[in-house]
Amino acid sequence: MTRNSTTGRRTTAGPVLGAATVAMGLIAGVFYIFACAVMPALHRSGDRVFIEAMQNINDVIQNPVFFLSFMGALLLTAVSAWQLRGTAGGRWVWAALAAYVLVFLITIAFNIPLNNDLADAGNPAKIADPAAVRDHFENTWVAWNVARAVLSTVALGCLGRALVLYGRDSAAAGTVSLSGA
């Protein structure tokens, strides 16, 4: 915990901002690795292999660790934006929150429905036209994932800037309180 330079009370603003930044970094990394490696690698696969691999990935990624990071990035950034409202760093956190809300909405509106469609296609070995299933999924999912990667990276950059400003403000407040004592 740190002390608020105005009220002198203890605050969790620094740790919450730090945790939001870590969670955002984890999520940005997930979307980035899908954009740079996972999807290009799967693109080289045959239709049935592609479908089976993506069905498995979509099933396995639904776990508490991923959920904690995915939702944690949203909730921690929102709490941090509220805690730092009215500060220079707070504006950067609000920008990060706006970018990540877009990531969240893209995921809900586009990526998850595509994942559900792929799951509903059933066993890849029994799909009559796997090329059509893949065509419906791949390019659209990849495009929206790239948007998520870019937006979550922007959010991470904004949180990084907020951390720098928060650190400067905290250091200045510490210097003032030490010199005033």
C-alpha cells in the first residue's frame, strides 16, 4: 500500500495499477502469440486438423487461469481508473480501459460466436465439408484476433504510461512529505 499525497491515507492504487498492468500484459501476450504463431502454424494444416486443433484450443482455454487474467484485466483496470480519476496517470488508465472494453466486446460479439460455431460443427472426422466450416471460421476469427492483439497492446502501453506517471507522482509526494517533516 502507498499513501495518498492529498489525504495521507493508505491506498491500494499502486498495487491495483500494477496488477492491472500484469493482467493486461498476459492477455495481450495471448492474443499476440495467436496472431504471430498459433494461427499461421495452423493455417499450414489440412482442414480437419485445423478444425480439431481449434476445437481443442477453444475447449482448453476455458480454464480458471485464463478466465482470471481475461476478467482480471478488465476489472483491475476499471478499479484503477476509478482510483486514479482526476490524475494525469488516471487519463491513461481510462484510455486503457476503453481499449480493453473494445477487446472484451470483440471477443463476446465475434470470436466466441465463431468458436461456438466451430464446436457445433462436431467431430472433424464426420464433417461433410470441412473446407466450408474452416472458411466460415478462419479468416474472420484471425482478423478479429489481430484487432484484439492491437487493442490489448495499446491498453498495455497506456497502463505502462500510467505506471510511470504514478511512480513520478508517488516519488514527488514522498520527497515533499520528507522535506516537510
